[in-house]
Amino acid sequence: MDIFVRFRYDRILRQVVTMVTTLIRKKSKYSMASNSDHIQEDLLLEKAIRGEREGLECLVNVYKDLAYTIALKIVLNREDAEEVVQDAFMKAFAALGSFRKASRFSTWLYRIVYNTALTKVAVRRISTQAITDQVTEAQPFEEVKGEWDRKKYVDMAISRLKEDERIAITLHYIAEMSVAEIGRILNLKRSAVKMRLLRGRKQIEAVLRVLLKEEIKDLL
């Protein structure tokens, strides 16, 4: 890639990634849920590697929502999650030339998101900032009393899991990833992933029993 093309690519890359924070707050109209969409993904990757804005922007739109969800489950506040997603896309796009298609782009990207989020948490812990400043995605129980909203209760239960279980549950049930894919993202054996999913499910069930029991008690 000559200097002129590289300069143009870097400029477009910066323009696209600066839109991530805005884009993650909007519902995406893009999706790649079926196997046939892998062909579309390959075309977008080729365009992105060539530095074409359409390819870069479409990749952001397709994967931003789950990337944000994964980041949020780790860093536990929206501002840091947005920074993680932006940093992760920057890292991914900068390394597109070395991306190996032996794995899916989404798996590769989400691993970058996962590692970037862990780094963010580690840096935050090293700094002397109080952990009490964190704002979790789950709302306080008092704010949802009287609302029979299944998703809110499930989100509350997931937010109370340990970090490793929370990520595994999110990837498997929200991202609908296989155990093998989760293993590649988290660098774990299949048996370890299955164990985290099992522990996570049991913990969610236990938390929901408590939450729903308290809710019923309040309504009686």
C-alpha cells in the first residue's frame, strides 16, 4: 500500500470509527444471521481492506450492537463501553490485512473487544478511582417494581453473575454463538465454556427465584 493510499485509508478509518459512539445508540438495520451472509461479509471485508468507506461503515453497523453488549458486560458503564468499542474497531481495522479467514470476522472482532475491555478494567483498577463510580446496566430493583418485564429481570440476574459467566452467557444466548466460537473468543476449552454456561444458568435461576418471590410478595 503506497503512502497516498495509506493516508486515504487512515483518514477514512478515522472518520468511520468516530461514528461508532453515535451508531451504537441507533438500532442497526444490518444483520448477518444466516450462512449465506458470509459471502456478503467477505465482500465487505475486501472493500474494507481496500480502504473503501462503504465496507468499513457496513462492518461497524453489522457488529457494533453485540460488540457494545460484550464491552458493557465487562466494564459495566456506558461511557467506558463506548470507548472500548471504538478502540476495538480501530485495532481490528488497522489489522485487517493480517486477518485470517480461517475464523469468522465476528469471532475475531469480538475477541479484540473482549481483550480491550479487560485492559480497560485492569487500567481502571490500577488507577485509584473508586469502583463505586461504576454504573451497571441493570436497574435497581426498586425501579422495576410492579413491572412484569421478563427482559429486565433477566438483565438484572445476568448483571449479578461473575464476569466470566456473564460473558459466556451473553455470547451464547444473546449472540447465539456456539460453544466452539465462545471458546475461541475467550481462549477456553469447550469443557470450560460449558461449565461457565452451566454455572451461569444455575445462578440466573437462583437470582430470578429471589427477585420474582420478592415481586410477588410486594403485590400481595
